[in-house]
Amino acid sequence: MRLLKYVARRLLVLPVQLLIVSLIVFVLVRQMPGDPTFLYTGPFATTDRVAEVRRQLGLDEPLHVQYVRYLDRIAHGDFGLSMRTSQPVVADIRQRLPGTMELILYSVVLSVAIGVPLGVYTAIRDKGILNRLVFLYGMTAGALPDFWFALIAIFLFFYTLDWLPGPMGRLDLMLAKPADITGLYTIDSLLTGNWAALASASAQLALPVLTLVFIYMSLVLKNTRSAMEDMLRSDFVLYARAAGLSRMMQWRYALRNAMPPVITVTGILTWFLLGGAVLVETVFAWGGLGQYAVQSVVNSDYAALQAVVLLSAVFTMAVFLVVDLAYFVIDPRIK
Amino acid sequence: MAPLLDIGALGVDLATAGGSRRIVDDLSLRVGQRESVGIVGESGSGKTILIRAVLGLLDPPLAVAGGSIAFDGRELVGLDERRFREIRGRDIALTTPEPRKHLNPLLTVGRQIANVIRAHRDVAHAAAAEEAIGLLRAVGIPDPERRMAAYPHELSGGMCQRVIIAMALAHRTRLLLVDEPTAGLDVTISRQILDLMHQLAESHGTALVLVSRDLGVVAHYCRRVAVMYAGRIVEDASVAAFFERPVHPYSRQLLRAAVAARDGAARERRSSALLPPAETGCAFRLRCPVAVAECAATAPPLAPLAGAAGHAARCLRAAAIAAGEIAA
């Protein structure tokens, strides 16, 4: 009941936040250098032709009129045409978002599944070989660029060892895409029993996910370790020990209290990967949202860019809503 | 009868970058069955470290560096963590100052008490919860069924202290170590808490070691008192003898300060009170009004006073002070 109220309150604020974001994006996009009119007309058009196209695109109107029109259109689900791909922006995004989501999903899940236990383990035992390896890893991962690691991984696992397929996108080119249910190839092929596609999609995912997990898991690991170390030194764990509670119970007390910062950093990682994985996407010819966003900027593709930024805003708010909800569930002190 | 707790020549070292420092030294203390002993001394004198040593809770850089702690005839120094765990909470329990900080903020107090019960007895969750309700009632928490579901932040400091007491008494403890029971509580509440502890300890036959800076508390609830200074016991006496005729110059200063505080008199300020303990000889000599040259040369042992059974002091001039020949 408490939870429902909390969620409802958060959801009520969401449209307001989105409106503000849309306004900022709309204005900022139009402050960028470059004029999309020339994409249509080509460089040799006459002045009259340019003016005509500007009128057609509505770019001759005052900014606030353009904004109101824009709001009216997106309220009807029309995010405009991408000038670069000549497709509706919505169709473009539907094509590219699932690829990025699939990368994020597996990268974040694996980062947490490996990073949290390793962080807990290294906090509990401050000596030993594993601890040293983890320390070394933490130092290394923080200093490596992800795209560089991606290239090394390709060189090793594809070119040299030939264990995994090359950086050719999300699926073997000879295979048909699995039925479009979620857009995530691994899940769709699993749902439809398309084992060939499942195997290929998983193999294609392996290297980019390996790259992202290797580089960004260290965030989760380090946060878990330091939060856990703090909690193990806390008065209530000391008291639990003084009361005769087992090591396991002391660790459980500490772990639960160490969760909030770990949840936060997981949220930040998820949010970051939406756009932050763009170089890795590029290396693996992934065709994800990050790449789409960059191309939209380069080509002054207003409609596409606005849609991508709005989508990122929604995604960000959703991620942090989940983070706050997790806090709310874990910590009874939050009202 | 053999003492319940027999600490002999205990030393505790603090490892630092420049070598180790002895912070509890040559500490001997006996606590009889059902006896209540007060340990007083200023902060930094090693009272809390002593208590932690008894529970085997010293972690590096702190470590026991010699001596013995016998509990009910069993040596505790060098016991491994697993064996110590069986003793903690079951035979020897602890209550702490700042009780709220010592409770897990994310678990209901009912669950925490049940966990302590289940740490030493193989009972089901439901049975442990039943028992926890009984304990909450025993420590005077009204409406215990409802309070079982409360989190520490929903309870007052006094209530949290009662929860800690409930945990400490979950297992017919033989020895209860009470660390600064009055810290952070207002006067009326701390009185209630102390009365409760005292009464529960009496009815369970639990011996009490009460660590406090408050001499009044010790006078009221203990039969014996040990004064600590710089990691050593400097005076050990029955409460009656101590308050009638303290011998060690530090005890006398402590007592005078307590009396002045009670009477609201202007506090006696001595710049010497800021001096650190001396490294050689008698640790207190820099602050001592009756120190002589010999005090710098010899570290006095804790020696029994002639003609006063059960009264010992760590002072070269104890006999002269006791005889009233010099006024310390």
C-alpha cells in the first residue's frame, strides 16, 4: 500500500519532467551548427528552392510555434521522419533500440552477478590470491578504453583462436531474424524455439558483452567491496558478533546494509550504457541506438535526435525510479 | 568459591607503524559468581578494550599480548573464533552505549532478538519469535507484540537500550558486561535502565561488570570498584572502602571531581589534567600531587594495602596516604 502510493506519486511527476526535457532538447537541437534544409536540397539549390523547402519543413516559423506543433505531433505518436533514413523515426528506433537493450541487459545482469559476489568475497577476506587478482583487475579495468579492449577481444577470440564469430552485427548474415516479439534476438528465438538463431545471437553477443562486463563490472565490484567493508566495521555487525551470531549472519547483516550504494551504481551503469556503449557498438557493427544518435547529430537530423534524447530521458527516469523503489523496499527508514 | 571471571596480568597491544604500543598492561581482575564490579576511569583508559578482550572481539591492530582470561575455569585467551562464538551471547553478554547504532537498521527488533536466540539454540523461527515477545515484555517494553515489528529508528534511545538488554539476557547469561549504560540517555531514563539491568541480573543470578565514567552509578549498583588509568588498574576495592577512603591519588581526584559535579560547584581545573600518562615509572606521576623522585624510576605494582582486606592500589605512597601521613 505504502509502495503503491509511492509509485503513483513518482509517476505523476513523470509527464512534467518529460515536458521540460522536451523543451530543452527542442531548443538546444536548434542551436546546433548545421541546417537540415541542405540535406534535402543538396548544395547547389537556388535560394528560392531553399526557402521553399524551409517552408515545407516548417523551419521558417518562430521557434515557439514549431515547438507547439512538435508537441502536438508527438502527442499523436508522430515523431517525424528521419531526414537521413527517410523512415519514420519511430520505425528507426524500433529497429535499433532492442539491440542496445540486449547489450545492456546482459552486461548489467552479468556485472551484478559476478561483481557483487566478488566484491563481498574480497571485503570478507582481505588476503589471498583471488583478492590480489581482483585488485589488479580493478586497477586495469578502470584504465582501459572499452573500444580498445573490444578490438583486442576480437583479435584474440575471433582472428587468432576463431572461437567466436566476427564483429558483424547481432546475427549471422545467413540467418533470418527470429520472429519479432520483444526485439531481443536471444529472447525471441528462445520463445519461438529457433535454436539456430539463438546460438548465433548468443555467439554474436559474447564479445561485446564480455567487453562491457570486463570494463564496467569494476564499478559494481569496487562499490560492493567498499560498502561491505564499511558495514563489516559497523557497530551493529560488531554487536551481532558480540551476541554470538554466526559469521554467515554477520555477513548477511552487513550485505543487506551495503546494498543501497550497489543498487545506485547499478542504476548508473544501466543509464550510462544506453549511450556510453556507442564505441563498442561501432566496433561490433551493432546498429544500436548509440550509433543512431551519433549519426543523427552529425547529420542535423532534428526529428531523430529529439526522439532519441526524449527516449533516453524516459529510460533514465525509469531506471532511477526502479533504483528508488529498490531503496524503498530495502530500507524502512525511507518514507 | 572459584571466581567466575579471573583476569590475570592481561596485556593488550596496539600495532602501529612504529611498532606496538601496550595499551592494557598487567591487568588483573576477579569477578565472583553473582558479583557486581564497576570499572571506572576516564575515556581512553582502556575500559572498553578490556571488555572486548573478554569477549574475544579484538581485531588487528589490537591484540591480546599475554596474560590470561579464565571464565568459569576455562581459558579464553587464544580460543578460536568458533569456540568464542559459542560463549558470546550465551555465557557472556554485552550491552553497549548508543544502542541504536548497535542494532541492524534494516531488520525489525523482533527478528534481531529471535536471531540472537537462534544463534545458540536450535529452535524454529516461530518459537524464537514467541520467546522474543516474552523478552520484550520482561525488559518493560509495553505492547511487545506490536513492537516486535518495529525498526530501531522507530524506537527511542531508551527503548533501543531495552532491546539490547533483551538480547543480552536471551540466554541465561552468567556474566553481563555493561559498557557505558548511561551514555546518550537522559538521567531518568538511564536510572530506569540501570534499575532494570540490576534487577534482571539479580533474578537471573548474573554477575555484572559495569563500565562507567559515572562514579555515582558504580556506587549505587556495584559491590566492588576497579579504577583504571592508562590501561592499568590503579585501585581495586569494595565500594564501601573506596568511597570512604580512596587511596590512589587518581581515585581521589576522580572522586573529588564527581562530588563537585554533583554539588554543582565550580569544577576544579588543573592544567595537569591534560598531561598524557607518563611512559616510564608510574603513569600518573605527571598529574600526581604527591609524586616523588622514586615514582619516575619504578612502575609500582598493584599491591594489597596492609590491614585492609580486598583493597589494593598501584602507588608507591599508598601506605602513607592510607595512614593519613600525606594528603593526596
